[in-house]
Amino acid sequence: MSMMGGTGRTPQNVGETVARYGDYESAQKAVSRLIEAEIPAREISIVWAGLKAVEMVTGRMGYARAAWSGALNGAFLGLMFGAIFTLLSPTLSIQVLLGCLLVGVAIGMLMQILTYSLTRRRRDYTSITAPIADHYEIAVSGSHVSSARRVLGGGDRPAGPQAAAPAAPACGPSSQEPPRYGIRIDDRPVAHPHASAAAPGAAGAARSAGRGACRAPPRSPGRRPRAGRRGRGRGGAGGREPRAAARGRGPGRRRGRRRAPGGRRADRSRVTDEERIRVPVALPAGRVEIGAAWSGPRDAAQTVVIAHGAGSGMDHPFLRGFAAGLNDLGVRTLRFEFPYVAAGRRMPGPAAHAILAWRAALAEARSRAERVWACGKSYGGRMASMVAAEGDADVEGLVYLGYPLHPPGRPDKPRTEHLPRVVPPQLFVEGENDPFVDPHAQLEEAVAACRDARIAWVAGAGHSFEVKGARRPADEIGRGLAPLVADFVLTA
């Protein structure tokens, strides 16, 4: 049993489950694979789920068997005492050692026979007891959850009703009551992102109207209209009118046009193929180049720059699906990688390197677009917020897909001190079961201290927006979040 001191883990909080195995030997091999993949050993745990003890009967107990068992135990004790006497007095003869052996045998037999005579009516058998588990879970804490999942691939036992341990209470608000701050959306394909939002200042905030529905985050009461957009009509308590209604289009118009998920028309002819480029970054040690990829309509009014998380790269299926969803909704995207990924390393480098990479990626985006937004998954979003807090991010706003508020299980180490210095609007898209934002009140307090920020809670989702019992491909999960972010970008 290993010690946990200094790692921030406790038996009640060992991190997030990344794989399940049906036998202990497979779980041990999985730990070895994680260590070979440079996942810190101190962040890995094996959880014995469905633990029970099995007592296996090995034989029937009688006086003869009790005497034999006692003789063996007594012989061991006699030899031990005889050896001690021999070492203390080397001049003693071998007869002393043999005498100790015989005395030990006699005492052992006597004690065992006496014990059996007292208990034989209650226990007339011999047995051995061993603990076993229904299955074994590999849990990883810290920022290496995604990397661990990629290495293990989920294990040999799928997460289902038969394999999963008893579900713990969700860390967020229940699905039957609205969250205290922000909105809740279901992690399903979004039907219409322009559903009217609750009026700003209402108690709490709006919930989604039902399964598969999504609402745009409510605008902050004190937010000023952007230059060039004043005087546009707004309809209803929800704010801006839907564009089709504002232009006088009836519900039956353009019935033959194909519409993208989220209600907007998907003009496939305007979506360009992916363009791979290299972006120079001036690091303290010298100039390097990082990979980046443009995609989406060239004449798009809005461009979103997307950064990956610490355990993945810019070509992770989640980010590719997310970018493709934005492209279908008329938003151009630029995905890029951090210098440590370009150098072939698995662990993030200094934060200063990531900040320089963000500045270079934003400069590349501004060279081709006028309105630029910053978006990052987990670590990538936190680095974007640090750039914005320094005043170096000339962006329209920021979107965080799973902001890592603190390390899992360590709310005493928040990463929020710089957030109030961020001037552009901020949208936090968070899973209700994300261990990086537990407790929710801590994130709500940080968002309330910001100038213009809001939260969109994804019901039942974890840090990668996965939902237990509803397994979906990563690209589909990423694409499902695109309408929410597109609505935030296109209605700003």
C-alpha cells in the first residue's frame, strides 16, 4: 500500500476514472503502461470497486489435524528460541537446540488442541480468506486525465450498469432545479440556439426548455453595445430578434434550404478545405514554429482561435468536431498547437511559452480577420485568459471549454486571481460533474467578480463533456457544443 502524502489525494478523492478492468493483473499492467507513458506515478490509483471478502474452506478440522498444525507452529517457535540461545552462548551443545525444538512442538500441540476443543462445535473446518473486487478502476488525478484515457483506451470492461460502481451524487445542482448562476443545457444535439433567454437579473438563470434544447447565455445587465451595432432593433425580453424574423422572412420561406444543427442555414459551398500552416513563435531560447490549421468560410465575419488542452493536440477529435460545427454555422476557425507539442513532448512547458504561442496565433488570425475570438479547452483556455489579463489579447471575447478552476480535489489552489482583470466578455462552458470546478460556488464567485462573464452548465457532463451512460464519439461531443458558442459569437 503506497503512501499518499504530499500528492493532494485522499482515499475519498483519487481523481477521475480513466479505465476499468475485470482482473487485478490487468489493472497492474495498465499502471505500468501509464508510467511508461510518463504519467506521474503519484497521480495514479487503483480503485477496488465492489469489494468483498471470500473465505475458501480448505479442509475439515479434527484433533489429529489440530495437533499437526500446532506441532508445526511450535517447532518454528522452538527453533527460533534455540537459535537465540545458541547465538548468546556459543558454548552450548546441540542438545539445547533440540530441546528447545521439542518443547516448542509440545507447547504448540497442547495449545492448538485446547483451542480446537473449545471451538470445534462452532468451527470444524480450516479456511483462508482473500479480498476480491467486482472490477478494478484506474483513477488519475491532476491534468493527465486525457493522456491516460488515450493510453489505456477505456480498459477491458466498458462503463455500464454492470461494471460501474454505485453512482456518487452529482457535484452540481440537480436536474430538477435551476443552477444558482448561469444556465443548464442538455448534452444532446442542440435544436435551436436562438431560444429566448431569461431576462437579466432574474433569480438564478434560465434552464433549458427540455431535452435537446439550448439557450444562449443571458447578457450581463451592464454590458454596452459594441461600436457599429447601436440602434439595431431588439425584440422581446430575450434581447435580439431572430435574424429571419427581423428581415421579414416567414416561417414557410426557403423551405428547401438545408439547415445546420442549431437552426442556422449551412451553406456548404462557403466552407473551405482545411489549410495547414506554420506559425513562428519567438521563445526565449529562440524562434520555433508551431502547427496551425485554418478552416471555414473565408468570408466569415467572425474567426475563433482554438487551443487544445494539456493532454491532447489540435487534431484531437473533440476539437476537430467542435471546429467543424462552427464552420457549418458560418464561423471561421484557426486551431493551433503549443510549442511543447510541436517539439514532440507530452508535458506542457512553461506558461510563458504558451502565452507567447497564443500571442502568435492571435496575430496570425488578425492578419486575415477583423473580429477574432479566443477559445481554449481546459489548459488552452486558461492560458488564453492569462494573455487577456495582461491586456495583450485584442479579441472580441473568450470562450473556455472546461476551465480548470483548480486541480481535482484541491479547491484550496484556485486559478482565478487574474480573471477579474480580463476586459472582453467571457463564456465558461462547464460540465456539472467536472472535478476541476467542484464546488460550483467557487466558480460562481469568480465569475461574479469578472466584468462581463457568464456560465453555461452542461447537464451531467464531466471535464471532457462526456456523460456517464451516454457514450458518444469525441468529435460528436465537440460538434454538439458548437451551436452554443456560435450563438455567443454571432450575436455579440
